Amino acid sequence: MNRLKKLGWNTFIIGLGSMGSKFMIFLLVPFYTFYLSPAEYGKADILMMTISILLPIVTLSIADGVFRYTMDKVNPKQVFSTGCAILILMTGILILLAPILLQIPMLQNYYLLCSAILLVQAWNALFQQQTRANGKLILYSVSGLLMAVVLFVANLIFLKYGNMGIDGFLYANLVAFSCQAIVLFFGSKLYRLFSFREMNRALLKKMLLYSLPLIPNAILWWVMQVSDRYILTLFLGVAANGLYTVAAKIPSLLSMINTIFFQAWSISAIGDGIKKNDTFFAQVFSIFSCLFFIVTEAILLIVQPLAETLFSAAYQDVWHYVPFLLIAVILSSFSSFLEVSYMAEKKTKQLVITTLKGGVVNIALSFLLIPFIGIIGASIATLIGFLITWLLRMKQTRFFHQMQAKMFFWCSLVILLVQSIYVSFSDVPNMFIQIGFALMLITCQLFLAKKMVRAKNARRLAK
């Protein structure tokens, strides 16, 4: 199986599970908007986002180290057992810190639930990475599908029938993540890999040298994705954050595709030792960007009726904030694509610099724009933050010179940006103008595809 077919197969298998869980989360948004007020949904989102930022700190991002060193064919028992040692230690520390964390106003009423979700997610992430590194992608996907079903049923029980509000939202997530972790642990027979005797101090040092730089990188990445929600809450209140959170659910369709591809791409790039100067790297990026451009265009065409159909009356105007977030997700995904090359070469420290600069720009612009232009200012700040990060990584990896059909790529990106400005500031977007943008984008992608085919044929003849 050649590299492109292998990547496609891995993406398909991972997608079966990930699409189920992530698409379910997307489909639950209308459900949440019906049973939770904007203020309640905004607070629930802040709690889950807080858990997501604590996760890499509490776990020292050790799950990423487990994946990377398992892919290096290091003794899997030593790798997994050493990773478990970190989580056991961090669990104890979290318990000891309980009196301090209980003083945080936001967590006081939800500390036990949030702590339980944090610990379950930590172990679940470790089990996911070990299962993926072991090549058991079908089990990995099945666990994702199961998690989606359990999440749906749990939300019905706790929100619709139990009428438990924010507590019900948190309980549903706890049950869903717990079920997935149990399935992965026993389905992948990870209990066979754990042994206190296999914990290796020298290996732990190597794994931490790899994973520790991923902590600030994860935090800064989170800052660019989530900090604007805290700033929105500060200036405009939790209701505004609830509206912004719902608006961000539509671009999450793109994020879902990126997450699936990233997991498959990291397996191919690390497992096959693909370097950033490999022509295959540029070829995959061209296909990846083409897919994202077309999906983004499709969403922009229907964003207004889609939002009005999916969400309740209190959320009808959120479509105005979606276009800039779509472009931000594109740029974030391009950055993630290049991130794999840093992981493959174990140069995780360099990631932090690019993410730091983008994060600083994002936060500064959020404080500057949100007080004056409101929620849409958060969308613009996020877009520019990810743009800075991506451009810096392009420069650092020297990927500008390797891109195929550069002119058509940049034209496509500019078309989508101009269209986003038009849609965001229109009362009702004109469908004929929208179709005009779509035709221009498709034309660029057709020329790009034609050039890729010619390049492939030339390489074949050269052989």
C-alpha cells in the first residue's frame, strides 16, 4: 500500500469513530440551546474549557509522549507503565490541591464533577494514544462511536428528563468519557502493558523532554481558541459567551475534519519517517487545503439558513460571527499540519515560539476589539492570531518554497476571506453574490488539481 493510500485508509478508519462522536456533539448544540439558556450554556462551556486547559498541565502531556515513543518501537510495557506513573502521581497531587482549588469562585459549586471529568479525560487520552500507536484503529473508532451514543443518551436523561441544567451537562460528559476509557482499556488489553516493575526512570526523562514543551504549546493553542471567551465574559457577560460558543459550533465541523486528519497524518508522518522536504509532504498539504477550502465554501453558502434551522430563537443571529471563525479554523488546521513535522523530528520546543507569538496577538486584539465591536471582534482576533502562528511556522519550516501551485492557493484563501467579510457584515447575504464567490473558488481549485496531476505525471515519467 503506497503512502497516500495508507494515509487515506487511516483517515477513513479514524474518521468513522471521530465523526460519530464529534458530529454528535455538533448535533447536540440545538438540544443544548433548547434546555440551557445562553447564560447557562456560556457557564457550562467555560467549565469544560477550563478542564481542557488543565488537562495538559495535570498530565504533563504525557499521553503525547506515550504515542511518540511507542511509534519509535520502544518497549510498549515500559512506555505505557511510565506514562501511567505520571497520571497516578498527578491524581494524588490534584487531591492534595483540592482545598486551594475549592477557593476558585467558578469551581466552588462544581469542583467534584469537574475534577472527576478531568481525571477521566486524562486516563482516556492516555488509553486513546496507546491504542492508536498500537495500530488498533478500528477499536479506536468504535470507542468513539460508543462515546457518541452514550453522550446522547446521557444528555437526554440528565437534561431533558432530569432537568438538571449545568450539572446534567457535566454528568453526561463524565459518563460518556468514562465509558470510552473502559472500552479502550479492556478492548485493547492495556492491563497487560501495565507493571510497576516496567516503570523506567531514564525513559521517563526522555518522554518528558518531548512532552513538557507541549504543555505551553497546548496552553497557548488553547489561549488562541478559548481566551476570547473569557474576555467576552469579562466585557459582555456570560450570555454573550453563550452566543459566541454556539456560533463556534458550526466551524467545529471543520475542526472535526482536521482532528481526524491530524491523527491519521501523525501516524503516517512519524511511522514512515516523512520529512518536511519530502514531495509527499507538499502533495498531501495541497489535497488537505483543497478539501478545507471546498468545505468552507459550502458552509458559507448556507450559514444563515443553517443557523436559523439548527438553533432556537435566542441564537438566531449567531451566523454573523461564523465566517471569520471558519477562516480561523482553516489557518489553525494548516498550523496543525505543519506541527506534525516538529513532532516527527522531536523538535517540540520550537512549536512554543510560534504559538506564543500568535497567542499574544490574539489576546491583545481581543482586549482591543471586543469592547468596541462586540462578539465579532473575538472572531477577528482569533483569525489573526492563527494567521500569525501559521505564517511563522511556514517560515520556520521553509514550507513556502515547497507549496504546489502557490498562486491558486493564495487566491483561494483571499476569496474566502473577502467572502467572509461580505457575509459577516450583510443583513441578508445575496445568494447570487455567494454563488459568484463559489465559482471563483472552484475555478482556482480545478487549476490547482490540474497542476498537481501534471506534476504527478512528470514524476512518473522521470522514474
